[in-house]
Amino acid sequence: MKLPILFNPASGTSSKDPDALLSPLPEELRKRVEPLPFGPPWDFEPAIAQARRAEGPLFVWGGDGTVHHAAKALIQRGSPVPLAAIPGGSGNGLVRGLRTPLEPAGALRRLLEGRELRMDLPRLDGEPFLNLCGTGFEAAVAHRFDAMPGRGFATYARACWQLWRSWPESRLAWEAQTESMPGEQGRLARIRAAFQGPQPELPEAAWSLCLANLPQYGSGLWIAPGADPTDGALQWATLARPSWFDLLTEAHVLFREGGRTALRHEGRFRQAILRLERPLPWHLDGEPVPERDRAELTVEPRAFRMQVTGACPWT
């Protein structure tokens, strides 16, 4: 019995060629897997059953949306096998956060040679997500992007441009069990922390608010560099609306893992109820979900099985 590789031919910005995916692999690895075209209405049951019989992970070759649907199907069945995500979308935020190679054939090989990671499973009002969820500007962009023709970074950037000036800040009210951010090690880090002062409180207002299990939006943008999918907590990160000057001098810092910018503020909590001054759009792993003015965020520690490569920094 071969391990299934589900792929959606319609997702992402480039076509998916199963022969090109498998041809670089050694013969013994090619014999272990079987690419299967897939798409709506998202019936994962046959592929999950095949992966269980093959005693291995369920491979999904696609973007964050396809991976999100696969994760939900596995969660509904009690995570009987790990999920192995092969990058095939336009942003690939989840696989980038897990440090999976971005070249699909290389990712497949490293995942076949990889290991299982027990990840935290966060939920928004009971709905699970793996990478991140959010509201405000970033969710408005997700809704606009979903309605636009075409995919890829250029389309996403156009959606951002259309909403950048007009999207307003919103006031927030929290009931949360907060958690301290981990401190950096070393003498210079302690000196820097002393000058920076106490860690930020939960934000009372936000233009864009992200709740992150992993550190990347996708396309190389590090929204929550300190996020850890094994610590039983979520990292919140707010982005201030950038001015023209900020776009020229600060925005590029968000594309460096260790970059520091006044545009981004971060903190951590284990569970929270968040109330907003008006109903706002939300997203789960970049997938648009309905507006709400109240959200409950919870985390189930180490409740999801994820196949990762040796480059993944968490154990």
C-alpha cells in the first residue's frame, strides 16, 4: 500500500506535475508514494484510510488553504495519521514556518526521511487552525484576495494596496490568561531587554491583529518570529498602519526572521476571549471566515500530528 499524495491541480500559481515531483527521488522512495488529484468537495476519507493502511503520513501538495482543509479532516477523525505538507501554493506560510524546503521534490524527500512533531492545536470559537488566524486589516485582505481573480504575491499585494489607506483601527477588550515572552540569551540580549522595558500589555486597539501558532504569514513575511507551536500558547502580533516613510524604511524588516521594527508589537497568551467594538472579518490560515465581534481562542497542547523535516527547530 502506497502513501497518498493529494494535490489540487487548481491551487497555487503554477501547475503541478506529479512526474516532475517524483522523478528526482531514488527509486525506493518513489515506490512508497502515489500522487492523487484532488479538489472540492474535499472528501478526504479514502486518502486518510489509505494512509492508515500504509502506516504513514497523509501527504498534501498545495497551498495553505488545501492544507487547512486536510488538517480539519484529520482533526475530525482524531488525527489518525500525521499531516505532511508539500509546498504548492502562493504563500506557503505553514511550511515556511516549519522550515520545510520550498522546492516540492526536495520537500517530499525530506518529509519521507523526517519525523513526527506533536503540534499545539489552536481554535477560534471551536474551529481549528494550524498556522495563524487574525482580524482587522489582514482578514479584510484575505476576504478581498479570495474574491479576486488570480493568485500569487502580486494579487495579494494589490489587495493590500486597495485596503491600506481605508481600513480603520478597532478597539479591543480582552479576558485572557497571558504568558511571558521567552527571553533572549546572552549579555547583549539582557542589556537590550533592560532598555526596552517591560513586555507589552495586550493591545487595546489594533489596525491588524494576528494570533499565531507559527511565525510566518507566508511569502517570507515574519509576523510573529517568537511563535512556538509546542509551548501551549498563542502569540499575538499587531501591525501598525505603515506610512509612506515606513513602507520605505521599515516594511522590509518584516521579511527578516530576526528583524525588529516599531510597526510590530507582540505578546503571548494561553487562552482568551476577545471583544471588538464592531463585527470584523476574520481568517483561519488565510481562509476567510464570517465576521464576528466576539472571539474565543483556545489551545490544545501537542494535540495535532505533523510530519516535519530535520530542519524543523521544534521537537
